Amino acid sequence: MAAAGTSDTPLIELIGIDMRFGEADGETTKILEDINLTVQEHDVLALLGPSGCGKSTIMRILSGLIKPSAGIVKAGGQPLRGVNPGVAMVFQNFALFPWLTVRENILLGLENSRYSTEEREQHFQKIIEMVGLDGYGDVLPKELSGGMKQRVGIARALIMEPVILCMDEPFSALDVLTGETLRNEIGRIASDPASGFKSLVLVTHNISEAVYLAKHIVVLAAHPGRVQKIVPNTLPYPRDPASPGFQHLVAQIHAMLTNSVLHDEASVTEPPEEAPGLEVESAYEPLPNVNMGEVIGLVQTLGKDPESIFALATRLRRDFSTFLSVIKAAELIGLVETPGQAVRLTTKGQEFRAAEPKLKKILMHNLLLDLKTFRHFADQLDHAEDGQLSEKAVCEDLAQLFPGERPKVLFKTMMGWARYAELFIFNQREGVLKRFTKEYLGKPPASRLKTGDL
């Protein structure tokens, strides 16, 4: 085990952490930028933010599973080299060995320890009672529910007596009631000195989950991931989600994330200074990585009156921070607007909602052409001699327009939107982008598959 730091020495320290990942074509994408975090003894730290902000990457860096591109990681005041032996991980997909019993899965955590057989059994009994699995030691994972499998994963981590317990969205694969039960269990274990670990680091999309468990909530922004704010949570344990203090903190963080995703994303290209009598052209804006079906579903869900974004996410049982990306996409297209912390349909959104399916495609076709990114590539295709652009050329162009984004992800998102709107097609065999044509639209789906056009 890693030596625990003194009361004045952080268990883990991330200093100036940057992280870049390489693409197959040799390009790199910055995932994290200048991350500075500390984890003290008896702390519960929640990493909260939208998809793509690098929450799981931060957790893997502090556990030593991956090495940052730049910056320093310290464990107990000393530079971390290799895997951090004082960290135990719990994953969202359980990661159990199906051929091993509950007992054998849990005792894997002690496989390389110096404990005697008797000591291992004592540890096993203490941990299995702590997580509520007493009597299930000889059962195989296939006989367990999802919640019980996750309890096994937690027990396997706790039996190692880690300095820090890291949990990467441990409740996301569970149903609502099971997740709530396990959240309560983790809250109880985190406040129990007998549980063994000194601190907890939790990755989550769920604001209420972060407020329920954490003493410090790290709100992250995306593209690249960076610390927006660290919010202290002084609410006493056990916490009541219905209390005014709890609701106030949830609303505060909800407002922070809403502002970050919907109104505070920096444009890559700054608009030029307005000249007298000239209309200022809109800047290029990156496309949120959501599919068109989610955007249409949002529009169909909204009524005439504005609705609280947080209330809507709760009603639809969507993680708030990821749901914001859907709203951002709909707002970018012009279907909704977001006054304050509410969302409502625009006039175009109301027209789209009421339209027949064929008319919806026509309306979306025109709306996407109003976006500078789609108009840019439509103009290039219209002026290309052969009426097509290579995927490589489009991705290179996207990398120039949006240096902070992943061009291949943007290309995939753009094509998903454009296919629905019958604006572009992509021939996968030839690797080229084309405009939709009347001739193409007349082809039955089977013939489209034969030519490789999607």
C-alpha cells in the first residue's frame, strides 16, 4: 500500500495536468488542460461535468493507470511512478469474473497480500457484511442482480483497504431504485472509519448524487476539460435531498453547468468588429456530439410554455449535464431558446414540431444551411469540379475551424445531422462526401447500400 500522507500532506495532488490523445493519422487532441486538484484525508471529491470533459481521464491519472502528457502527480507528497497502489477502482460495468464465486471475486483484491488464510477470512467477513452480501459468498455472478454485482465490485475494492476509493459512475448501469439504495450505502460506508479507506473520489453526471455524497464538488468544463469551479459542500451527513439547503446547492451547481454549456462556450472564430451598415457574420460553432433523434425528441417533448431545464431532465430521467448537450444542439439549430435556466420552443421549433415527417426534413435542411459549418461545406461541394470532397479533406478543414475539437467525432456528428436533413451523403467505400441529388433520392434503400452511400 502507498504510505498515507500526514494530515497536512494531500493523499493525491494533480499539478498543472495536461492530457493529449493521439489519433490514427498522427494528430493529437487535448483532453485536459491545466488541471490542479488535491485529495485530502477523509475527503469525498466528486468530479462533475458534461460528456467529454475528461472526468474518467482525471481518475485514471490520479490512480496511475495512465500518465499525463504534462504536469505532476504526487501521492503522499512524492511523485507518483506507475500505478498507485493506494487506490482501488470500482467501475460502472461491475468487471466481475463470471466463473468465480462472490467470495473468490472479492478475495482477488488480497491475492498478492501477506495476509494469512485466517486473516483473509476475517477481512472477507467484515467487508461482505459491510456491503450487505452476507450469505452470498458461494454464489456465481450470473445469479446476482445488477445492484448485488456492484456490491461485489465495491467489496473487492474495499477489502484492499485502499487509501483512496475511486468510483467511475458506479450507479449508472443500475435502475433508479437500486442506484438510490447503493448511493445510501456508499454514503454510510464513506462516513464509517471502520471501512478502511481514507477518501473517496467519484465520477458522476448526476448533480444530486454529487451533492448527496461529496464534500467538494469539482465542476468541469469541456473541450478541453478544465476546472471551472470547486464547490465546497458543508451540508451535514446524513443528507436529506428534500431539505432547502440540499435543493439550494443542487440549483447552484445546475445554474453553473447550464451557463457553462449553453452560454459560455468560446467560439473558435471571433466575430469581426461591426462596421456601419454591415451585418456581422456569425462565428463557426462546434456541433454538440448528439444524434438528431435526441434533438427531435426534445422538440416533440416541449409544449408551448417554457420549462425548467433541470425539471425537464428529471422528468425525462436524463443526466442533467449530458442532457444539456441535446439542448445546446437544438438551440444551435434554432429550434429552442434558453432564457435563464429554462428552455422553450422558438417559432421555427413550433413549426417543426407541428410538421409532417417529409416537411420536417425540408425544414431541417434549410435550418442546417443557416449554420455556418454546413453552409461552408455545401459551398465547397457546389464549387468542387467533381462535386465531392474526401473525408480526409473535410476532417482537415474541421481541424482548422475547430482546433479544440476532435475532427473525426465532428465529422460523424455532422454526417448524422446531414443525412436526416437530406443535405449530404457519405460514400464509405470511396471515402467521399457528396450533396444529395434528386437522382439519389429516387433510389430505393437497397440500391443505396450497393453503392456504399449512407
